[in-house]
Amino acid sequence: MATTPDGGESIGGRGYNFKVVLLGEGCVGKTSLVVRYVEDVFNTKHVTTLQASFLNKKLSLAGRRVHLSIWDTAGQERFHALGPIYYRASNGAVLVYDVTDQDSFEKAKNWVKELRKMLGADICLTIVGNKIDLQKEQTVDTKLAEEYAASVGASHFHTSAKLNAGIEEMFLELCKRMLEQAQKEAEQRMAADFQAAASPRRNVVVVEDGEEALETSGRSACC
Amino acid sequence: MQSAARGPSPRVSEAELKCKNDECEFYGNAQWGGYCSKCRKIVASRAAKSESRLRHQHDSFSGHDRSGASYSSSGFSRFEEKRRQQTEKKPKMNVFKKSPSPKEPASCITLAASELEQLKQENASFFRTIDQQVEKDIAATCRSHVDKIAAVAELKSVDELEKQIQQVYKLLVNKMDAFKIYSRLSAEEKDQCLIYAENYIMTCLYTSLFCPPTTEDENKDLIIQNRIRQLSWVNAEHLECKISETEPEVRELVYSAITEILSMDSARAPNEKLSCVVRCCGAIFRLLQVAQGGPASADDFLPALIFVTLKANPPRLKSNINYISRFCNENRLVSGEAAYYFTNLCGAVSFIEGIGAKSVNLPNDEFDQYMSGKVVPVSTWDSALLMCESMRVINEQLTTLEDLEKRNGNTLSTASLLHQEILAFQDDICSKLDALVEQAPLILRPIKEPTELDSENPLTESLPPPIVPQV
């Protein structure tokens, strides 16, 4: 099996490479979340690596080796426009909001809209309400958030980086969905290859290539 | 100030520009293999003699002038390599790309001979640990691909070339999986071979594929360069990044980050350019660690990268980015640490292109004034970059003075506080003492005189007689 350009495919049948991008407003705890997941510490000052914005995690899921690359993004409003550069070719996105901050939830909703518009159903989304340890100050309604997540085909989780609650489960569930998605895509591609090989209408494939070329030219234009 | 002159270390020394013949005083030319015109003629005539037999065979076989020339010059490159091994000279930089070309068109492998040699030397220790045959096979494969692509480089569009190069990368992977001589290598070794092959190919094709005339790259370079020059007033505060510009340690790290990102332009292969970006980002993370005492998150990192990019104003920034995103192995640009940093650099450039009053937290009119150059805000950094050492020292010392003044004020206020405390303490003790004295007043009584029993005193005579014990 050859390595394909589209991110999370099998690397020589040995395992899967997934890119997960973390999106959300500043100060909702994106970095703490991923640092807790990868290094199991809450205070970022205790992290062993030099940086806490690009982290790797290896796990084994249903007998497959999965390699997660987690990309943190800058949450400040003025960097919002740079989103497409980061989430390009990612397999999953974690949209973090702060349960005590309604605005951050609205921001997460905006990200969902944008991602669904730009990447369609190819990307697995997870909406995460962080800082659940501050339950007393919670302002975002859990039921509404869950309903919203279901309506856009995303999972919803409540986590606390401080208490290390719900994070492992959240990433595990996301991995499962990304794996399913990757396998589905691989099957589709094989079917398409088979069709292309069987039928004399090879032109269909050429058209697909043309689309890819358009995408790549768009990519170089935006950088 | 020209951005190229800003780096703390010059990138090309004069010695490197001189003719490769040590005894010659003239300047060398990259297209003449690093020789001056005189020395090259001598060398070429010698090479032509030794290779003439081969060339005749080849000419009679193909009858094609261009490929014949390229064949002979690859022989020339072999000769050159031999000579270089004898003299052990430092590789030269390809500076004069647009100078008049030599009479016969040279193949890009010859032109890149010195860089290739450097690449070989860098990887020599690696290939010593594995089969020498592998290196030869890779080099041969690469050369055939390079010749194929170089022949069509001027005819095809960039997108087509991009596809072709990516195809070559895939072929290389397949070859390494299929061929016997590679079967003994581990996955990591294969990966390193692959990187070597990619670097080999792109080092050769650099001149034809970097900033090709069919694209708008050059214009975009100029636009972004001017844009960054206009934004030279932006400092760390505007970007809300935690770089304290006066601290010597931080400044050193900023300098090294800038040097790394500037060196991106002189690297030839996309992978090498990418590792310049990685090293630049590493320096940024180190300086953020100094600044805040812990690993940086993306919230801090991106502003710092934007700051460094603005202050470095790397030459041919857009061309470099496009070159990497077109001709670097796609897999390396999708996942991995390097991909993340490269994406951040793209993000930083895109932010710089779209920078507005809002993004630097300034009111519109102030932003316009700065952009038009009517008003120049004071910045320690700018004076440092203008090579005005004394200005920098003054600024630094002013900061130190301010700091001292503050500390002095602190000391003074603490001293007066202490003074007041002492006074209060004194009062307190005094009042307490007074109270005590009042409680137990000191009354002086007249001194009693001792009675002298044995003296002749009328008083003692009135006393009763001593009791006599009765037996």
C-alpha cells in the first residue's frame, strides 16, 4: 500500500497517521487539554518538551497502530483568518470551549460551520466543554450543547484538564471515528480503482486528478 | 537597511567568491564551476581531452547536440569532484546566477557539483554504515531523473513539474520497497536514503525550479518585502508577544532565530530549507522558555514567529515558501513537526499580508500614520537593528536606569517606613514605661540611720537589760 498525500492513510500497512487540529478561543484551555493528554500534567511548566504546541501521541486501537499529531492553534481573534492554513488536510478537529463562557461556545459553533463548509464530512469533529471543574459557574447549557453537537454530526464531551476528567475518553472516541473514516475512504478508493480498471471510462479518474490539482493550486495561493 | 545585511554573520565570504584555483586572484563564477574564465578554459580543455572518446561514442549514438553537451559535462563534474577531493576546499555558493553563460550549455548536475559534494560529505558517515552500493544506486537513479526533468523544465508549467517531482518521490519509495539492495535497510535508514535522494534531485534542479519565470513568485516576493519594510515599526508589544527586547539572552536567541530564517534562502533542497525553518522555530521556543519559564503554547508561539519574520524580512520569502510547498515531498508537509512549523510560517506570512489596525491593537488613524511613515514609534529593537550600537546601549542603560530609579524609590519609601516604625516604637515604649512608672511610683524615703548598740547613747540606756539565761 502506498502512502497517499491525504494525511491519515496507512503508512505501508503498518498503522495510521492522523492529524488533529485544536481550535477554540484563547484561554479556554486548549494547550492544557493536550498537555494533560500527552504528558499527564496540568501545569504546562512541568512539561518535558521544549514546546507545547505540537505534540505526538502513539496508541493502539483495535489492533491498529495509530499515530496522532496534535496541532495547537493560536486562539486570539486576530488569527482567526489563518484557520484554513492549519486545518487543511486534518483528519479530526477538537473544538474547545469554556463551560463558564458562552462566547467561547459561540466561537466553537463558528468553527464547526467553517469546517463543515470547507472540508465537508471528511473531518471528524468533537466539541469539548472544558473546565467542568468549575461547574458552579457553568453558563453553557449542557443539553443545548449536546443537541447542537448531534445536529452537526459531532461528538460532545465535558472535560477538565485540571482534574484529568474525560480527556482520554474524548481522544479515544475521536480516534475511533477517524479510523472508521479512513477505512471507509480506503474502501471507496479501492472500489474506484477497481471500477476505473474494469471500465473503459478511465477519464473519470482524470477528472478527479484535475480537482486535486485545483485544490493544490489553491493551497499554494493561500500560503 | 537591507535585510540581507542584518544577520549577525555574513553568509558569503569573499574567499568563497574567488576562483577555485588558489593561485588565481580573479573572482569565480558558479556557471563556470567556480573558476574564473581563464582557469576554466584550461580545466575544460583538459577535461575535454580525457572525455573526448566518450563524447564521440555518444554523439554517434544520439546525434543530439544538447544531450551530448550535458553528457560531457557530467564527465567534467566527475573530474571536478576528483580535483576537489585533492584540494579539500570549502564549497562555493551559487551567487551569480544571471551572469553570461559559458559557451556550451552545462547540465544542472555540473552546476550544482559543489553543493552535491557537500551533500555527499554530510551523508558520508551514514552511507559508511550501510552498503556503499546503495549510495551509488541512489545517485544513478537521481541523475537519470534529474536529466529527464531538466530537459522539460523550461517547457512545462510549474504545476506539471510539481506533479512530476512528486511522482518521482513516489517512484523512489516504491523502488526502495521492491529492490533487493534496499531490502536489508531498516525503515529509518530507508527514510534517510529517501531524504538523501530528494535532496540530491532538488539540489540539482534548484536553479531551474526555484522561482521559475512562468510564475508570479518574484513579484510576490517584492510585494511582501515592501510590506514587511512598511511594517518595520511593529514591535513585540503590538503583537502581544512576550519578548523582552532588552534582555541580552533573549536578544541573542532572537538573533539566532533571525539568522536561521535568513539562511533558508541559501539552502537549495526543500528539505534543507525546511530544517532551517525548524531550527528558527526551535530558537523561538527557547527564547519563549526563557521569557516565561515554561514551554510555549501556540498562543505565544505564533506572535513570536510573526515578530521574527517581520524583523528578519527574509529575502525571496514567497519564492522559498512556494518552492517548499511545491517540491518538498508531500508527506513531509502533511504530518510531522516540520510540517507544523512550516504551516505556522505560512500562517505568519498570511497574517503579515493582512495586517491591519485591529490586528496590532491600534486605532485606525495611528496605524495609518505609522504605515505611511509620518510617525515613527520609538522602539529599542529598531535602534538595535540599525546597527546603532550606542543607541542600543543608551536604550538599554535607560531601561536599567529606570529600573534603578524604581528600586531606589522602593528603598527610600521602605526606609521612611522603617523610620516611622522606629518612631512609633519609641513612642510606644515610652508610653508603656510611663504607665509602668505610674503603676509603681518611686518614692524616696528618708534614710534610716543604723543604731549603734554599743555607743554611749541615752537611747540605748532606756532599753531593758538583756535577758540573762537561767540555768
